[in-house]
Amino acid sequence: MKRTVMTIALFTGIALVGLIPNTTPGQPGVIVIGGGDAARVTKGFQIAPVPLTFNSSNARERALVGLGSYLVNAVAACNDCHTCPSYAPGHNPFEGGDGQINATNYLAGGVPFGPKIVSANITPDENGNPAGLTFEEYLELIRTGHDPDKPGEILQVMPWPIFRNMVDSDIRAIYTYLRAIPHAEPGSCNGPGE
């Protein structure tokens, strides 16, 4: 009996330690990807609709890219508003297609939301920064909705009031993924999810 209790306590302790996030020294808010994220990282790589470029051979960065892809492509539905058109020709799932994403214009923006609002191109610029933003600028945009290109204006269509609740490590993973995708230019569409 005593041995069984000790065994249960040992396994419970090991399980709890596995749940404690490992922060990276000198990079507050950056969580080292743990075993619990392995399935999401793997799925993220499987569903990435474009070839990915890694800035280093660092395994942690690669895991962040995979997790970011999972968050962008399976959870946040960024494609619907930032890819114009969202689906490859003949693949729109709302018209019976298989949902293949338009890789040519992937996340390049240009989706109209009315006469004055068009989604931003969030692919990397010539410096590798998504939408031309540093991580700190991107984090501020997600947390506050303040448009970095138009000081004083708050993004009206972007669901930042929901996304601002993500933990810093998820936002870091999304940003790292966006750095890994190719730059693209917008296509032509009439609205989101087309």
C-alpha cells in the first residue's frame, strides 16, 4: 500500500512538472515548447500551405514555427481575412471544394471589408518582419488594436479584442511562423472567405 501511494505521488509530481512552462532566460514571455505541444507542432507543419524558411537550425525556433502554423491555420482562421481570395480556384469548401488554401496570395491582405477597410498584408517585408512590424510592435497591435501605420486609430475588423487574450508564447509562435512564410502580394476578391 505504502509503495503504491509513493508510486502515485511520484507520477503525479512528474506530470505536474511537465505542466510548468519553461521560460527562456533573457526573453520574458517566451516559452520553450514542451511535450504537450508536440501534436500541435506536427499538425502545424502538416497544414502549412506554403513552403517555410527557417532563420536558423534551432529546434526551438522550428517548434515555434510549427505551433504558429497550427494557431494561424487551424485556430485563428487568419486566411479568411488576410488571403485574397482565400481558397485556390475550385477549392472553396463553401461551394463543395476541399478547402485548399490559395498559396499564391497567402496572407498578403487585400480583402475588402467595405469602402475604406482592406486587410493588411501580414507576410514578411524585406527585413523578414511580418507586415513590417517588429515583435514588440506586433505584440502591441494584438494587445491593443492600435494600427501602427495610423497612430491613434484602432483596427475595426481585426478580432484583436479576442486575440489579445492569448498568452505571449502563442503570439510569439504566430509571429515566428509569419517570419517563416514567403512574401506575397494580394490577389483579387470581393470579401473574406472567398
